[in-house]
Amino acid sequence: MTTMDVTVETDDGDQESFEGARAAIDHARTEASKAIGHVPEIAGEARHRAEQVAEALPGAFDSVRAGAESGVTRLQTMPDSALRLLAAASLGLGAGLRIAGAPRLVTLAGLAPASVLGFAIVSRPHRSHHALHPVAP
């Protein structure tokens, strides 16, 4: 490590040494070296945590999927009138929030049940879309 003398000339021509500045710089270098020495340890810990998360994700996704399937199945067993009423209430809530100036995220949260209910209606097994809207002969 190379050290340099830092000097400044004052108005009267004398030179002052900045021993305090040199000490501060040396201290900063020492602390930076210590910090850099901890980087591999921190990186190893981050890698370990990432591996734990990666191992847990498939199970979490399976749980979420199973819960969503269960919820949609329950909704599909409800009568059309109840589903339509709930969807209309959700649309009304979302529209009311938007008109009132609620943030977009809050408005979307108000509209989300309507999309889930619509999906439940449309995805019912053994029903076609014509069954929802019969056509007169």
C-alpha cells in the first residue's frame, strides 16, 4: 500500500501535514477491506436462502392451485342466479370505487370477484354457453 503525504500551503508559506486525514483514509481502507471480506459469507447465505425458497415453491404452487380448484368447484355448484347477483355486486363495487376516485389497485380488487364468478359460470362442466342464454326457435 502506498501512502502519500498530503500537504497544503498556507498564506504564510508554511506547510501543514494532514495526519488526521491520512489516518481517516487508512481507517476507511481497513473497514472497506473488512466489509469486502464478508461478501463471500453474505453471498453464501443468500444462495442458501434462495435454495430453500426454490425447494418450497412447488409445494406452495400446488397448495394454491388445489385451493383455487376447490373454490371454483364450489362456485360452480351454486345456482346461476346467485352467481349473477354476486358478480353484479362486484361490478357495482368496482364501478363505485372508480367513480369515487379510489386507486386502481383497490378498484381491481373490487372487480376481481366478478372475474372469478364469471369464470366459474363459463367453466361449468357439461354445460355449453348456449345453456346460459337459450335461443328461442
